[in-house]
Amino acid sequence: MQAAGTMAVIPESPLLRDYPPPAGRVDEMLLADGSIRESWRYLAEALEGLGPDALRQRHQQARRLLRERGVTYNVYGDPQGSERLWELDPVPLVLSSDEWAEVETGLHRRAELFNLILRDIYGPQELIRRGVLPQELVYAHPGFLRPCHPYSDATEYPLTLYAADLARGADGRFCVVGDRTQSPSGAGYALENRVVMTRILPSLFRESRVHRLALFFHQLRGALAELAPNRDEDQPRVVLLTPGLMNETYFEHSFLAGYLGYTLVEGGDLTVRDGRVWLRSMRRLEPVDVILRRLDDDYCDAVELRRDSMLGVPGLTEVVRRGRVAVANPLGAGVLENPALKAYLPAISRFFLGRDLDLPSVRTWWCGDPESCRYVLDNLDKLVIKSIYRGVGQSPVFGAALGDDQRRALAERIRARPQTYVGQEHGQLSSVPALSETGLSPRPAVMRTFMVGRKGGYSVMPGGLARVAPSMDSLSVSNQVGGLSKDIWIQATEPVREVSLMPSVSETYSGSEVRVMLPPAASENLFWMGRYAERAELSIRMLRAVLRLHRAVVEYDDWVDQRVLGTLQQALTRVTATFPGFAGPEAEARMADPMPELSSLVFDGRRTGTLAFNLHAMLNAANGVRDRLSTDTLRVLTTIRMRLSSARSSSDLVFRDLPAELDELITLLAALRGLEQDGMVHGQGWRFLDMGRRIERGLLTGTLLRATLLTPVDARVEPGMLEALLGCLESLAAYRRQYHDAPRVDTVLRLVLVSEVNPRALGFQLTRLVEALHSLPSDQQEPDVLSVEQRLVLEAQTSLRLGDCANLAEPSGDPLERAALRQLLELAGRDLQAAAQQLALSYFTDQEGPRPLGEPSPGNVAGASQ
């Protein structure tokens, strides 16, 4: 007989037949008798019909989607590189509506309790006065920030965001194993998991009546808007503060910023003036009302919190103290992440709420209490030992995994500083089915749930992020040690109305146009993304030309091709600045056997100037502005990254496959260029990207012309040299359409140097730069006064326009040299380099630096009257 409301496992099932019920654990899919839970029945039947092969195909589709969307996670200290593809298991974790209702109630009360604790610790401190909470757990913990005491009473829910890690124990009940209150991570990954799951299992998701996640993010935006000090404003300015590219969850920061419509900023993009926080944007200062931070508490302010921090905003604490900016979560919220707090939560709950918590914490003993310390020391082999401090080198220690000597050493450390350790019960986590090579296998799992507090209470995300251990023997469930993730499906009792994952315009804007803020870091990343892309493009074209000529020389031994090849090899070294290469000592030997040098120029990412180096630099710059790039652009960038990671540096690849590989890369870069032109709004962000391209293309064109045309060559060699030059500058077809005779130096210069209609000519780049610079905001008081960078580019353009190609092509002196051409190219190169440096000074750096809180700001502050 099978229990009511369950379904027995079908013996003939190719997917579930060999799924082993884990001994001593609760399984999320199976009951103790091996039958399937009611909430899993529909999913199990669907997986049965799908079969293992089709499920693996869906898993590969999920990996492809995650790769195309650039969903990554940074692993600290990995010698193979920090960035890893986010891993998503295709089998969701399912909870029934009734069970979730109980969990949700418990989460509400727990979040309310933590909010009360936070307000008390940074307020009247009744818990300490009444002896409910030992003062050492507050005052001695680094998460308690004295400069932040007291909090303002104006905010009912200072703990805006709260996350809890849930685990189901052997008794079948959920308990909380971790609380996240500083800047909880994972909500963005949960949303990405949901997007991918709806793509790979669309009908199954729809028919399973799964609660949507979008409303949670709508609540988050509403809560942040309510925090704004200027409540009368329809459009509070909210920014998302990130530590930067190397943070383990940087992808989530950029994804949430783009999804929520906030500006992603780093600490250097913000400054304190006149008792407010401002965002430096295009030579203006834009006021900031709310900061959604993904930065640890003490790193947020180098003035009052952590002097060695280079990530935060100097003076931020004082502005918060004055109530001129809101920070979510508030500075100092990290004190609630002290694991020793769990030992006192039952008493705190009774003190504040008059009842026990519905969701208990994992049993915890604080070693600062003598009796609890004795218990911990007597049971080290059964407990997990944790430091009350979070950070590098503070990983949990599992007593059962230690040898006798290690256990004795741990006991000595605890006796030396008992107040810094806690012991926690090490229970058996429930298992979930995860796809493996043999089918479905049980794996331990932890669920992270998210809450947002605003007027009226806390809202719980109906789902969350499940983290799955890499194997049943794993003691830790963490992405840092190779864990997987799962989407959590909360079943509804009735059909769920489809809700767009993207927020509606009416919930964000009042209808008026909002000024788009462009932080200096974003401007700089876009600028350099364009520059490195141009370097990579010209490198590929020159490499293809060199390889083609090398093949011709090997096959036909033509001395003209050999002379052209030698000149082009030297030009390749000069353009890429990869000296000595083909232009320094032992150049003749490298020219005679060029393949090792060419292989290095393509594959050696550690060598500045190589193709791999430039592409990696372009990808890193693009990663810094991924919130401003379209999905198709991210897909192209991901494809480039994949091709780089799969490339093999070998002579066989150079000879046989390299030309085709270079063709693929140039096609991808051309697609990227097209998406920039047609897929981005031509605002200030796009303008910096385009200016980076124009400056770099102008500089590279000038360098190539200097390397090939300054010294006259044999009349029999010159046509071949000019044809190769035109090919590298993608202008050979245009030349043939415009001129019907063999290439000459003067006509080539007209097309690739002075022309203002050829997109590859230096004249074209200068014309576009003049237009772009004219549209940038300037700090000049008089509108007719040119900026420094405008004057530099205009000088180069004027000199170019005054140049006579026939005169530039005429050699003179002894030895013969095109001196007028050299002078013109050097002037243009010097002016372009100076213009690039001036752009950096004007738009990428803070020339004024931080100012005292009471000192008046310059008159170029936007919205200073507010």
C-alpha cells in the first residue's frame, strides 16, 4: 500500500530507478518509505517523461545560456583564474504552498526580530542593560561601529534587506543556519536561475504554478525609494555601490543595477561635498539620495571606519549621521552576523516578541560563556567550530574531520581566546536530487531566502537560491568549493498570473525624463573597451597579412614578397609595441623563423601588446560596464572569451588553423562594433566608447604609416607594400574603386590619411573626435572657449587639412626620407596622446578630491539647491 497523496517510484524509470534514498537524512523528493512527496509528483512525472538524455541536453542548454549571459562567480585564490561559470542544476527544489506558508511566517518574525535587535543595539541598548545579551558580543565585535551609534528614529525598518540560510534537519523541520544582514548576496543569482529555468523547461514551469519573483524586486525598489531623505522627490537618485570587478559576486552587482535601473558605482565615483554625497558624472556632481551597498561595513568610509580602505566614500558616515543620505543596509548592520548571537536569540525573542521563534536557529554555544565553553571542548568531534569574525582565513572547522593532534590544537586556541569562538551543532542536511553522470543523485543542500522591509512589514521572496554540495561527502555547501545552485519553486494553490520580470516604467518614473548618470569608472571602462578593441582588430589584420605573405614566400620564394614581409613584420612589432620582436636585437633570426614570435603575439596573454592581452583587457573593461551593454553584445563578448580560453598555442595551430581562427575573431569584433553602433543609445556612454575607438584608430594608423612609408622602398616593391598597407587598413577595395592604377604613395595618403569620409582614415577619426568633444559638458564659463582636448584635436585636424599629399609623398634629404610626412604624423600622434590624457584628467579622475563637509562646492554642482 502506498501512502495517500504520494506516488511510488516507477521501477522501469530510467531516471529515478537508481536514485538512492540517503541513509540518515531527510530527502526533499522522497519520503522515508521511498515514495515521492505530493509536491514533487508533477515534476517527477515530467522528469520521467523527459528521460536522462533529454535532461542532460536541457542542462547543456542552461550552461550555454548562462555562458552567453555572462553569469559568473569569482573564486578567490584560484591559480587557474578567479572567474567561473555559474553552475545551475536543471532539477529545481520544490516546496508546497502549505509548507512555504509556515516557513514564510517564521521568516517574517525572524526578520522583525533582527530589525528590533539592530534598532536596540544602535539605540537604547535595552538588551545589554537588562542582561539579555552579553555586552562583549556587541562592544567587542568588529561589526559594531561606534561612529554609527545612534541610528535615527526616522526609519522604521533600518534592516532593509535580510537573508536567512535554511536547512532541513533529520527531524524534517527547517532551521536557520546563517543570517546575512550586511549586504546579502544571491538575490540576483536567484533571478538569473529563474530566467534560465523558464527557458529550458518552459511548459513544466508554467504548469507547475510557480510563484513569480518579480514582485519581490518591485518591493525592493519601493523600499529604497522610501529611504530617501527627500521624500517629496518623485525620483530619488539611487546608486548601487560595488567593491569592483574582483569581488566574488560582481556579476550580481552589475546585473541588479541594470535590472533595477540604478547606476552602478565604485567608491571613487562618489564624493562628499556640502554635507551630501554626490556622484561625479561628466564634469558635474549629481546628488545621491540612497546607496544600496554591496560593500562590507567598515570599508565604506576611510575617514571614520577603516583608514586603509580604498573602496568606500570618505566622509560617508558623517553624511549618514546628518540624515542627508540613506544606506541600505545601514552601516553597522554586520554586528548581527555574529554567530554567537544565535545562542541568545530565544531569550531575545521572548524579550521583544513574548514568544519563541517559529524558525529556530541551529543550536549554538558561545565559548565566552564558561559552561558553554566546557560543552564545546567536550564535544569537539561532534560540532562545527566558527570564529565570530567573518573574513579570509575564518572558515568553519568541522571537528569530525580533525585528527587527534589537530583537535588538541583547536582546543588550545579556544582556551586562549574563548570569546572569539562558537560551537554549532553539525546536523545532517536534507538532500535534493541533482543531475549526475549516472542520472539523479542526492546531494546536501541549503536554501537562502530573501526579505525586504518597508512600511507595513517584511516581504519574502517566494523562492530563493538553493546551494548544493558537490558530493554527499562534502562537509561544506559553498560556491567557493565547487557547489551547484538550484532554482526554488514555491507552488501556488491556483494558476499564477504571468508577471514581467522587468519592472514597469510607472513604478520607477513619474513620466519626466531622468538624467542618465555616467560615473567616471564607467566612462573610463567604455573608453578603454573601445581602445583595446581597436588594438585587437588591427593586430589581427596585420597578423593575417604577415601569415599570408609568409606562406607565399615559403611556397614561391619571391624576393618582392620577402621585402614586403620584412617591412610588415617590423611594422607589426611597432604597432603592437611588442619589442624587441621583429624590430630589435636578433630581428633577422626571428624573421627567418617567424612562427615562435607570431605564436607569442597571438596567444601570450601575459605579454603586453599581444592579441590575447588586448582581448582580455577589452573583456575586463567590458565587464566593468556590463550593466550598460545589451544582451547580444554580452553574447558576442562571451563568445570571444570562450574562443580565447579554448585556443591552443602550438606551431601546428599557427600553420594550419590560425588564419581561420583569426577570421573568426575579426568577425566577432566586427559584430561587436556593429552592435555598438546600432544597439546602444548614442548618449555620453556610447560617446566615450566611440572616442576611445577614434583615438586608438588614429594613433595606430599613424604608427603603421610611420613604420611603412617614411623610408622609400624599391619601385618594384612599393606597389606590393602599399597594397599590403591598404589591406591592413581595410581600404584596399575602396582604393580600387576610387583609383584604377597601381597604388602610389600620394593617392594612398589621400585615402588613409587625410580623407574625412573613409572610416579608416586619420582625417575621419579627427572629424568624429571634434564632433564628439563638442557635445561633452565643459567647465568653461564661456561657451565659445575651447577645452584643452578640443584645442589639441583641432590642431591635429587643421594640420592634416593643410597637408598636401603630393608634398607628403615626396622624399628628400640624405638618406632619403619623407620628412614632411614624419613631422605631420608625429604632430598628430602627440596631439592625440595628449587629448587622451586630458580626457582622463577631465572625466575619469577627481581633480579636486574630497572637500570638508562645510566647505562650499564649486558652481558646477548640478542640483545644489536641493
